[in-house]
Amino acid sequence: MAITMTAAAEQHVNKHLAHRAKGVGIRLGVRTTGCSGLSYVLEFVDSTEAEDTVFQCGDVKLVIDPKSLLYLDGTELDYVKEGLNEGFEFNNPNVKDECGCGESFHI
């Protein structure tokens, strides 16, 4: 099982961790919501739990809980700027379909 981050995503997270002046990385997870069933959740992590899986992506630790790991295996986290819009993109090979608004997905 592997989850990766692009250089752009690493830079963005590192910048915010430095601004926060604390934290070991970010947690990527999924939760049940939306019209298609699942959505991504990102949050800063100040400490990891024993059951977490930690992926080292450059200087950033990407922390995944066991439930989410099943849905996220093979995912690449990217940070994209297009015109005035910017944000994280999740390139998840497990996604079968997304809702029309792009906020949720199912596997």
C-alpha cells in the first residue's frame, strides 16, 4: 500500500506547517457524506495514533487511519493552481464515480 504527494503538495503543506509552528504532518482520510457516499478529509496532525499508517513524503508525514487506508491505496495528493483557483487534488485510482459537483465519490 502506498500514498504519495507531489512536490507542489509537499511545498504547500510545509509552508502551512511552518506558519503553524507545530505539527508532524497532515492526516488524509475519508468520511461518509455527500451524494456519492465518501469525501476526502485533510487536517493537521500534532501527534500520531498507534494504529495510524505514516507515509514519509519528503519532509512531510502523511498520516492515514486504518479505515481510510482501504479507500486511499494508490492515491496521489497534488496541489494545483489554475487561474484564480487553487487547492488539493486527489488522484485516486480506486474511484469508480464522482458526484456532479465533485465533492464526493464512491468506490
